[in-house]
Amino acid sequence: MNKFWTIVGHTYFSRVKAKSFIITTAITLAIIIGLANLPSILEMFSSDDESEHVLVMDESEIYSSYLQEDEISGGAGITFENFEGTEESAKQEVIDEKYDGLLIITTDENNLPEGSYYANRISEMGEQVEIEQVLQQLKTVVGTQETGIDQETLATIYAPVTLDTEQLDDSARTAEEMNQSRGLVYVMLFVLYMTVLVYGQMIATDVATEKSSRVMELLISSAPPITHMFAKIIGIAFLGLTQVIILLGGGYFAIQANQDTMAGEFFEVMGLTNNDPVIYIYAVVFFLLGYFLYATLAAMLGSLVSRIEDVNQLIMPMVMLIVIAFILAATGLSVPESTMITVTSYIPFFAPMIMFLRIGMLNIPIWEIALSISILVLTIAAFAALAARVYKGGVLMYGKSGSLKDLKRAINLSKKE
């Protein structure tokens, strides 16, 4: 057992002290803090006067007065100013950037307002969108007055219809409950996806690096290969835990520092405020099971290669499995009750993501969860037994490799030990 923890400590501290780990963690943390402070950063670079100033030329001289009313232009964030000069001089004012735009209002054949807007730069998300909404509101007001419909009647007509809903299936989750869980489910899916990609490759690369430097021959002479493999997995797990704590802790405190601007809204939107505590337990359980499943597979594949250059090629099937699982889970966020999601939640390579998705989005029987966890545990045990034999023979294999056919060769070598 002492040898096991010695290898765990060596794996952890050699990685946590590496410049690549420190730089990557620092850059990622800086990005997270920057995103958490994005509203404050944007406010620093924004102008104190955010209102757009637009000149108005009204040929009929009856519409411009409406634009001064708050019910029409109050929410647009645009200040309209009447212009008495010529159209050319008004355009020149805009060209000289004294004003943001020029709106010329005319009357169509139905005696309703229409307009032409001029600005130095026209973009799809510019102030012309607000201008169009203002003109639409103006057209509605003028049109109702022409037809004799008062504003109160019009507001009543356009008021949202009342629809009372009642869910008959007691086992189904409400839309509110699903929205509360959706953020947490997505966070867990993304974290597991990135963990497997980053740390799974790290495990395989670490094993290949030790083999290429012949350090492996010394390690297996002092500790059994099975001890070395699981110590490597646990050591990288502690490394990942350290990085996740740093990043999540930094992100949490950065968001809390912006309590007035985004903290409450962020946690509410992400569904991290009113969830059942049990779902967090399931998140930890399925995250650990998913990590150990893919980490064991990564260590087994890493033991088959002697050169670091061959690692990416050999772990590609594992990467494809986690990518497929993530795509299925992302699809299942909108249709968690589909047959495809139900079936794949029992397939070991997909279960950590898919079954947790179903737990978060649906009310499913406890026996289905227990069955999925049992299949996962048995699969991890079977893979651990297979990986131990492959690892035992694989660490002694040198020369060019990169094919899954080397599994049989590694197993045969392990029998000779």
C-alpha cells in the first residue's frame, strides 16, 4: 500500500508542478474571471450617454410629435430631434457624426406612416431595429385613431391569452422543474466531457512517456503493474480535482464579487439554486463512475504504445465514444423521454452522461438508476481486470505500435510473467 501511495504522490506532484499545468490553469482561471466580470468590463468601455440621437424630418408635420411620447419611443433608448433644414444638410450632420442617424417620415397610400433611415453604418443589430419598432408602434397608434379604435380596446385585444395547464401524470416533471435541472445537467455533462478528454489523454500520455524513457522498467520492478496502473489513475484524479476546485472556486468568488450585476441571475438561469440535493449526489456518483471507466480504458491503451506520437491514434476510439455520448446527451436535453435516450442510458460508455440526464430531467424509478449504476460498476470491474492484464504485458512492449491488435499480444505477455 505504501508503494501505491508513493506512485500516487509522484504522479500528482510531478504534474501539479509542471509549467504546462500552472500556465493552463492560470489562463483558464483568467478567462473565467474575465467572463464573470464581463458586464463591468463592457461598462468601462461604454459611453456614459448610451442614448442614440436621431434627427427627424416629418413631411406631414403630424407624426413627429408622437415620437416625443414615452409610450412610443420611451423604451427604444433613442432621442428624436426635429430638423427644420434641408435633407442634404441633415445628412451632412449625420456624416459629421453630430447625430447617429436621420429618419424621414412620409405617408403611404393608406394614409399611414412609413420611413427612410440614414446612418453612417448600418448593421443588423444597430439602432435601425429600434427605429423600425418605433415606426411600427407609430403606425399602430395612427391606424387605430383613423379607424376609431381606442388604445384600451387595442391593448385588451393584444393582451396574452390566459391558458391554465394541469399535469395529469404525477411522475412527470413540470416545465419549471426541468428548467431548474437543465443548467446543472449541462454543467455536469460538459465537465465530464472535458475531464475525460483532457485527463484521459493525460493518463495515456503519462504511461507512454514513462515507457519511452525506460522509467517503466524501474517502476514495475518495485511495484506490480496493477498497483502502478490504479495509482496512476488516482494520481491524475487528484490532479483533476485540484484544477476543478481552483477553477470553480475562482469562478464562484468572481461571480459573488458581482452580486449586484449577475450573481443571482447567473445561478438562477443555470438552475443551481432550487434543485433537490439528491441530484448533486447523483452528479458526483456518475461523474466518478464515468471518470474511472474512461481512465481505466485510457491507461490500458496508453500501455500499448512506446512513443508519445502514437497515443492520439490509439485513444481515438475512446475519444469518439465520449464525443458520441456528449452529442446524445445534448440532443436528449430537449427530448429526455425518447426511446434512444432511454436505451443508451444503460450502455456503459454512455450511461454516466445519459442516465444523469434522465435523472435531472425526468422522474424515473429508482430501480432504473440502480440498474444503470450496477451495469457501470460491473463494466468498470471487468475493464479493470482486463486492463490489469493488458497493462501488465503492455508496459513490456516496445517498438512501433498503435493498433488495437496489440491487445492480444499484451495479454499473452502478461501470462508469461
